[in-house]
Amino acid sequence: MASAFDNNLVGTFRLNTPTIALFSEDGRQVAHTVPAGAVVTSVDGRVSELGFLDVIWDVEKISMFAVDLRGRGQKVFEASACLAHVDEVSKGEVLSVGVPQLFLVNLLQR
């Protein structure tokens, strides 16, 4: 399937309302709700022909409708998203890590 790049969907977003997303479970795509306040980071800004966008949430790659992210998400600055979701940083090691946290760890190690 072809995909289209959307520059507006590149980055990190905080969801304003609960939003349905597809999770991979045992080789199947299963719909679950991502809660309001969750922070997701788009993988590459590419929207599939069916309107899905891959994002990282809670260290898991999931798929959301691009229209949902546009309408229910608010773009956030990378560092603020990291600070809200790093569980613990000790001696330069991240004990619980997600994609946005890697940005913060790099800053802390400088």
C-alpha cells in the first residue's frame, strides 16, 4: 500500500480525549483505547491509504487514525513530553524508556 507523508503529523502529541488505536496482539490488530493525557510520538509521519499513522505509546508501536491525532492531539515540545514520562534516571541509565525519553537521556548525559 502507498502512503502519504504529512509534515503536520511528525512529532510528539498529547491526546486531549481517549482515542481508539490498533495494537498488535498475537499477530492480530486489536482495538484498545489510549487514555486522555497520553503522549504519543509519530514514527515517520506517513499516513496509509486507509488513514492510519504509526505512533509509539508506552514503548509500543501502535496505529491510530491520522484524523484522530489531528483532532484529538496537541503537539508538544519533545523535552516536556519526556519529563512527564521518564520513570527514573539513575547514573545515566534509563530504567523505563520510551522513544521520547531517549531525547531527555541524551540531554542529561551531556
